[in-house]
Amino acid sequence: MRAWMLPANATGFDQLRLRELEQPRPGPGEVLVRLRAWSLNYRDLMVAAGKYMGGGLQADAIPLSDGAGEIAGVGAGVADLKEGDRVQTSFFPHWTDGAPVTHVALGDGRAPGVLAEYVVLPATGVVPMAPSLSFAEAACLPCAGVTAWNALYEGPRALLPGMRVLVLGTGGVSTLTLAIAKAGGCEVFATSSQDAKLAKMRNWGADRTVNYRTTPEWGAWAKELGGVDKVVEVGGAGTAEQSMAALRTHGELAFIGVLEPEGGPNPRGLMMSAATMRGIFVGSTAMARRLNAAVEVNGIRPMIGRSFAFTQAPDAYAHAAGPDSFGKTVIELG
Ligand SMILES: NC(=O)c1ccc[n+]([C@@H]2O[C@H](COP(=O)([O-])OP(=O)(O)OC[C@H]3O[C@@H](n4cnc5c(N)ncnc54)[C@H](OP(=O)(O)O)[C@@H]3O)[C@@H](O)[C@H]2O)c1
């Protein structure tokens, strides 16, 4: 089979190389998945740059956590999946439900990556696709979709119809949050560095938009409009102060990202609005199943900005890292 690989101590996606590897075989409790589509997350750029979770790859590795395809074989003892079933991967293949039990995630060198034609995974680590989605659309959900779903619905302050949500920028997590929150009957505020992307967000349903470059006090902008109940904070420490300023009384800041890792927000902002901050690390396979049920019932579609062929994987990375990326960047088997 063909697989894209990064070398040990990789420092950039330009070091991706297409290799011929032996096709893996499923052992007891495992499944073989023939992948048909993949999606990129910001994390994959960090893994390729050797900057993910404080370190580089210890050995050559297949990258990426997110893919969708068909079951091509099952190991002994697997009863609930069969050849031909359409499935998506799980970011944390061993976190099935409840509280997080492990931080071993696909595609960062500690667990197999999925940017290959075939991958073996634990049967509990794949999730049936929402039937109405294409492979490319389903491949958008394992990391960004589950993160958005967790932020909106899995915490103690779950979203209710009529609530307001603020999303930062127009990447994968933010556009999926927009789609899921609109399906839940909520009002969505969105920020971007580019007015053209804000226009796209309005086309996809965003109610209020602001350019965070030309309006650096966008927290006050949101508060003047009445504030928001939830901020899906993909910026990080560098944007959290504005996010706190945007919150209504009893709101929630879902702390997710590292796009602006530097900064030191004063948490006093939470005190003044009796708000809470909750750390999010993607989610479990049970959350992915609940997301997929909501996707199916509500006709939620991930926003795919661009699609690349499998042989063009480095071009997909370059696009995802560049200023024109919007929503999800996907890779599809030709
Ligand atoms: N904790 C978790 O479980 C978890 C899960 C998924 C992702 N994440 C993190 O969440 C972040 C987003 O991930 P992603 O995959 O959605 O990223 P992505 O698709 O690569 O998003 C990139 C977009 O982020 C926006 N952006 C960059 N700097 C920004 C800033 N200072 N303020 C607001 N927006 C900014 C830009 O939007 P514009 O071009 O519109 O300005 C850019 O296009 C990353 O830090 C990622 O590591 C964490």
C-alpha cells in the first residue's frame, strides 16, 4: 500500500515522502480500514514542524488523525462491524466514553497515523459515518467536528436554542461550530482576519461578523451587541482576554486552541460575569456517535474549502498553512 511518511525529527511538511509499505493485517479486536478521504487539522502542521506537545517525532511516522473509508477486514472477536461498512476514525481510539482515559491520539508518532491507503485500528476506535455524508465530509469530523460538538454540548453548560456562540477565525473547528450551533437554533458571531472570509461565514449562516485585525477590541464589540453565552476559543492565551470580554453572565469559554499561544489573560473577567472556562481535548468515540446522529438528523455539512488528490498531500498541507484556507482542507483518493 501507499502511505505518506514524515521522518524522525521532521521540521516541516516539505519532508513528507510517499512510500510503499506492507498492508497491515487486523489482529483480534481490530479492523482494517481502506481509507478514501482524509482531512487536515492545525495539529498536523505542528506535528510536521516538530512542535506538537512539546516535541518532534521520535521515529519515522505516518501522519494525520482524521480519515474515512470502508472496513476491508475484521479481526477475531469483532462482531459489530463488517466488510464494506463506512466508518470514520477516532482521534483518541481508546477513549470510548466517559472521562478521558488516555491521551494517545492517532498521527502524532505515538499511535498510527492514517495518511495511508490502509490502517489497522481497534474496532472500538472507529465510528460509523453519518449515512448522508461523503467520505470527504465524514473525514472532517474526527478532530474538528468532535471538538466543536464537545465544546457546545458535552459540558455542564450545554447549548440551548436561542443562545449565542462566538467563533474565532474561519478554520476547521470554527466553521464546524458554526454549522452545529446553527442547527441547534443558536445565533453565531464570527471573527476573521479577512472580510472576504466573513462574507463566506455569513453565507454559511453567521449572524454577526467582525474583522479581528481592524477591530482588535472584538470582545467589547460582542458585548455591546449583548454578549455571547459561549466562546469556542481556538486562539488560546493570546485571545482569551477578548473572549472573556465577550461573555454574558454565566457564559462559558471553551478553551481549545493554540493559534495565539502567547499572552496572559487576567481571569478576573470570568469572575465579573460568573462565567466558567472549560478545557477541551477533542472527545470520545461516544461523543463522535452523538455528533453523527445530530449531523444526520439536521443535515449538517462540514465546510470543505479545498480538496486535493492523495498524491498531492504536501500541496494540501501548504494550502492549510496558507492565508487562503477556509474551513476544512481535505485529501481524497483519486
Ligand atoms: N484542544 C483540542 O481538542 C483541539 C482540537 C482541535 C483544534 N485545536 C486547536 O484549535 C486551533 C484551531 O484548529 P483548526 O484545526 O480549526 O485550525 P485551522 O483550520 O488551521 O484554522 C486556521 C484559522 O485560524 C484562524 N486564526 C489564526 N490566528 C487567529 C487569531 N489570532 N484569532 C482568530 N483566528 C485566528 C485563521 O482564520 P482567518 O483566516 O479567518 O483569520 C485561520 O484561517 C488550533 O490551535 C488547534 O491546535 C484544539
